[in-house]
Amino acid sequence: MKLKSSFFLSAFAVIIFFSGCSKELEEYNKPAVYWYGKIVKNISDGDLEKADNYYSSLQGEHIGSPLLPEATMILAIAHMYYEEYLLSEHFLNEYIKRYATANEKEDAEFLKIKSKYLALPNPRRDQALIEEAIKEAQKFKHNYPNSMYYAVVDTMQTRLYMAEAALNETIADLYVRLDKPKSAEYYRSLKPQPWIDWNEIDRANTAWYRAWFEGDGTASWYGFMVPDTRSVVSRNSIFDDSLATETKAKEIEKPKQTLSEFQQNELNKAQSLKDKGIITDDEFNALRDKILEL
């Protein structure tokens, strides 16, 4: 009798479960305000995955709804609040490309920089993200010089510069331990902001529970296991003094090309874009080659 009762209870639970799922799957062809309400409710409940699914329904069934821009921004802010910064940036990009007016674009661009900045609690872990965040901040300051967010973005960019410098110093210390003094010197020279007094910049304090595994930035417990091979040396390493001398000699011997006034003006414009961080070094080099071919 007990076994039969357990069987019926299990069967009843399975039926209830699948009936609930089927009811949820049957939700389609609803008005925009219905999907919007579901998005807001699930964000309030902390279920962002379900809110994203309802957003897809809103976007799929009501592509021209005036509720869609607001739902996009709400999800961007919600994902940032729950520290899901990549998803937050995704919704902000969607908002900027499809819905933002000129004034709203400024706010969304600021939130994108803030999202990148907040995604860097441990700066020694993501060199590429630091560089990307610095470029985005520089681009924002160039595009919105009178923005109400200018001072905040400038502060974030300054802290990112210091984080980048601390990371370069950590890499330099690694090369010192690997007996690569030229590579260490190279990374210690990557401090192009003359307005910062680098002698007053201190390393960030590493929490004791992280220092056990990561070290404090100057050394680590696993340092003895790092092999002294080229496999752990970056492309910026210099292995031979003669190689460096030969490279400099080739640069000196390179014949100078006479530039027209038009080419010189275009090169100056490209250099200005590079100095402002709007284009990368690779983009600048590609643009310079095209200008020289004119």
C-alpha cells in the first residue's frame, strides 16, 4: 500500500511538472505589454535568464514596440547590477545601435565604460580588457568633451593607467626572474603619461587568500616551476644585443621618402587619431602604408 501511494505521488508530481512546462512553452502571440511585464517581474525576482528569454519574445513579436528600447536598457542595468558585465555590454550595444538618440547615446556609452571598469576587480588578470577600457574612455572624452560624465570617465581612465602600469611592472619582475633584463626594461618603459608621477604610485594590496596562489605581484610560490624557455617570453623580448643593434641599423639605413603636402597632412591626421586612442597601432600602420602608396 505504501509503495502504491509513493508511485501515485511521484506520477502526480511528474504530471504537474510537465503541465507547468507546457503552459510556459505555450506562451506566444502576446501583446508587448505582457512580455514587458514578464521581463520586469523576473528582474525583480533576480531571474535574469528568464527575463532575457521574455525579451527575445518581445523583440521577436513586437520589433517596433516603444517598450523595446526601455526593456533593453533595463536589462543592461540589471545585468550590470548582478555583475554580468559582458551581457550588460551586449544590451548596451544593442541599445546604441538601434534605439538611442544623440543624448541617450552619451549615457549608454558612459555605462559601457563603467561596465568595462567594474569588470576589472583584479587588473593583473586581463591585460586586453584594460587596454580596451582605456581606449573607450579616451574615445568618450574626445566625442563628449562637455559631458557631465567627463570627470568620472577621466578618473576611471587614470586608475586604468595605473592598473596598466602595475601590470607592466609585474611582467617586468617576471622577466627579471627569468634573467631577461632587456625585456624587463622594455615593460618598465611603457609609461607614456608624463603628467603622472610614477614614483608616487604604489602597488595594489593583494588579499592574503589570493596572495597564497597568485603572489603579491613581485613573486609567487610557484615561481620555481616557471621554465626558462622562449615559451613564456612575449613577442617583445629581446634575446640578443646584436639583433637589436642590427634592427636599429636597418632603420637608420632606410631611405627617406619625400612626401607630398597631401600625404603629410593625412599622416598628421592619422597620428592625431592614434595619439587620442581612437585607432590602434596596427590600424595606424595600415593607414600610414596606404597614405604612402598614394
